[in-house]
Amino acid sequence: MSMRFIILLIILIPTFIYGQYRVDVRNVADCFGNSIIGHPGDYDLQFTGRAGAETDFSAYSSLSNIDMNNSFWASFVAPHDGLFLFSGITEGGAMDVLIFSKEHGFSGRSESGYSSICDNINAGTAVIERIMQVEGDKPFGLNKSPDEQFMYGLKMTAGMEIYLMFNSSLNQRIKTQLKVEFEVDFLGIDIEELKNVTDMRGTEESSELHLLLRDKTTGLPIKGKVLIDNSKRINGLYNGSDFLFSIKNRETLKLSIDVVGYFFQDKEIAVDETKDHEVILWLEPAELDKRIELQGIQFKVGSSEFVKGSEEKLIRLKDFLLLNSSIHIEIEGHVYESGDSGSIAGKRMSTARAKSVMRYLIDSGVSKNRLSAKGYGNEFMIYPEPKFDWQEQANRRVEIRIIKNE
């Protein structure tokens, strides 16, 4: 199996570490309120139950048969040259799926600040890349083996932007599950040029540890810092994308990884002197609307007071924000509470916990203008009907979402 195939395979595995992404912000029923699909992965599209008021297809004779009823708009920008693919399934009814790109020869934004593609659509000059009419209760999308519910994937160049419009025949607040994939064309990329190798091996023969920093979206090398702790020989702070170490002991290394523009990552790996080890550290780009769970931040039962041990993760969050000074975040609190969602008590507790995190960050030197806090109560439980204690604990969590990246 070739290395290129392995990298590509990993890229296309849907993300589960950070959970599914709730794409439910702004007025997504209109092109101008589109929600950003920041990277390949699994998304839940929450429809509003109505059509937008600003987007107009009247300039397209080929779209005259589309009755705008219940629409959802999303956008995607290609990180590199490659093939855009997706599959979706919804709660029934018929679904119109349109994909637009910018009119040829046009660049920039309109004077009003709206996306030029939306302006192009209203003017009838945007390029219609795909038109599909499918049954929503069956899988549909773009793939490499077209049939009646699928069309061929869309080839994109680096930086190319597309807008996707999903229009359901059901005028209800339905959800559509979407899996987005992007196969990067590595032919135009010099991967070796992107690498920065830090070789800390000695001259004596021994087993080796290879640590590789890679972009989770593209699989490409990225340069950052790796702090190693809990080792007898290789503790220290290292810079690069590919790290080579000699291993002469059996031990569990504690790693802290920081890359500008990416979410931080902490990891423990077990190594021993009897064999070689290669560990790929997949870093998530910190882009608009992306969110991660802050594992390790816990509160005393029935309160917003941190339990002992939470400070380590709070420090990591503070360092992340100081390293990425253009990023603004919303701190989201979640609780486990049986029964109907949206209880006042659950909202209050989750809000108080989110605000505790925000206060810690402000006291640690992060500008309060970059922070907001919101409690969601038990609206978005990972396990709505938990059977085990760890599932209940998973529902009690704090997440951060990127709301601005200047």
C-alpha cells in the first residue's frame, strides 16, 4: 500500500474526536447567510423551515422550475487542488441540490461586503457547477461512481470557492446529515519542501521514534512546537514538522503540540526500546465556526467551581489564545440533565460554567473582547439516553467555537 494512499485514506475518515459539527448559525436560508464548511468531516445541517428572502434565481431560465421552499446554504473553499465529494441524507421529501462558483474573470467582493458569488447568483452570472433533484430519504451527493442520486465529484483548484444550496420540499425544521470529503491532488505540491526535520538521534544504534505533525484536513506537513515531558532522555521543546529520536527506555511520553493557526493537542504515547515507532499527530485548523471539546476541564457537582486538575487544560487554552491573537472564541457550556431539553436550571448552570472559563482566561491576560460565553443546557447532549457514568460525564463538557479570525 503506497504512502500516498494511506495519507489520503486517513484524510477521508470522518472526524469523531471533535464530534459532529452543528451547522446552524446565521440566516442559512439565504446565500448571504451561508454557513462555512471549514474542512472535510461530518456535519448536521439544521434547516429553518423556510426559504430565504434575498437570494433570487429569476436570472436563470434553467432554474425556473425550482420552488424555493426550505433552503440551506453552505460554502467551501478548496485548501489545495483536488476533488470535492460529499454524501448526504435527510428526513424525507424531495431535495434540490445546486452548486455555484464565481463567475469567470470576476474576483473580490461587492461594495456592500457580501460574497461576490451571492451577488453573481442574483445577477445570473455565477457558474452553475451542479444541478441535482433527489429523494432525500436516500443517500445523494457527489462521488466517483455517478448514478441517479449521485453526480461526479467537482474538481477544484486551490482557493476556489463554491456555494451549495439544499432546498427541501418539506417546510419543516428538518436536519440533513452531510459527510464532506476532499481528495487532495498532491502532484503540484512538493511535500519534501514543506518538511522541517529535527533529528535528535545519536550515533549509537537503537530503536527510533518518529513524530510527524500533519494538517488533519490535507495530510500535509506543518511546522510547529512539540514539548516532551516524562522522559528520561528526550525531555525538551522542539521545533519542526518531522522529529526523529533514539529510544532506549520503556516509558510513556507526554506531548504538548502547538502550531500557529491550529488547535492545540495534548497526547500520551507509550514507547519501548524493542521496536521503532511512528506517530502521526493530526492537527485541526482553527478556522471560523470550528469547535473542539476541552477535555480535562471538570466542575464540582452542582456548581461552576473547577475540580482539581482542570487548571492544566485551562493553561493550554490560554496559551492557544495568546499564540493566536487574531482568534475570538465562544465558550460553550453543556450539562447532563434528563428530561426535556432547554430547562432554565440547565441553561443557568451551563452558562455559569462557561463564564468560569471566561473569567479564568481574562484573569490570565486574554482580552475580554475576544471572548464570549454561552450555556446550552442539555440541548446538545452527546448521549441523550446515557447508560453508563462515562456517557453522562461526556454530556457535561465545555467546548470552544471560533467566532472570528481576523
